[in-house]
Amino acid sequence: MDAQQARRSRQAAEQAQQRADELKERADRMSGAASEKYGRFAGGQPLLVGHHSHRSAVRDRDRADNATRRAIEARKEAETAQTHANKLRAVADLDEIEAGRTREWTRADFKAGDVVKVREFRRDMAVTGTYRVKRANVKTLTLDGGGGGWDDPKREYDRVLSRTRDGVTVTSPTD
């Protein structure tokens, strides 16, 4: 991970947040407009079947209901965009941590008992886990999975985001 890729990740996160904010404002406007369409019914006047106003009242109610449905869909779209922006921001944060390293982690940087934060699974998903180191191997760390040894995960050194030893957390091996 280099600094340019980290900047691109941050820009993508900022653009996604801007889009989410715009969609939220749009949903708020649509919700307000839908509420105004119910103004005719604010006093609780029922629809009077057979009255000359019945057709226009039904039409107004249908318009207000449809506007409310569109506002609800806009709100769902805004929430989805916000979730996407949050994921991109988390990925950008992790990318910046990785770009800030002066060198890669190695076996010599770890000892049993260290607590490490590692990136799990795919690079585009900001899923992390925190584990205690059981053993530093040549290519991987053996981590304490909490199940008495049979479920101990192994993670490559390039997935390590930080190491904590004696209460001091470092995000780069040279710190």
C-alpha cells in the first residue's frame, strides 16, 4: 500500500459521504413535501362519500400516500449510501495505517503475549480482529483463538495493523 492509493481511498470515502449527505437532504425535503400534502386532512375530516369533494379528496390522499412512499424509498437509499460511505471511510483509515509504515512487519517484531490488530479477509472490507500472539513463525503469526488451541488462526505479517506490548501500541515496526 502506497500513499497515493491511500489518498485515492480517502477521496472515494469523502465522495461517498458527500453523496450520502445529498441523498439525506433530498429525503428530508421529500418527507416534508409529503407531510404538507396531508394538510387537507389535518383536522381529521373524513372522506365524505357522495359529497362533491370526495373525488378530489381521494385524489389528494393518493398523491400524499405516493409522495410518502417515494420519501420512504429516498430515506432507504440515503441510509444505504451512508452505510457504503462508512465502509469506505473504514477502509481508507486502514489504508492510511498501512501506507504510513516505513517497512513491513517481520518475525523479529513480535513475541508471545503481544496483542495485535489484524485485517481479516479481503482488503476492500474493513473487518479487523484483535488477538494475542502465541507464536511468531517465519511467514505468519499464530494467534490465540480462545478455543484452547484447536481454532488458533494464522495471519500473514502484511495483515498486521498494530502491535501492543506493555501497554504501548505501535502501527509501524520502526516505532
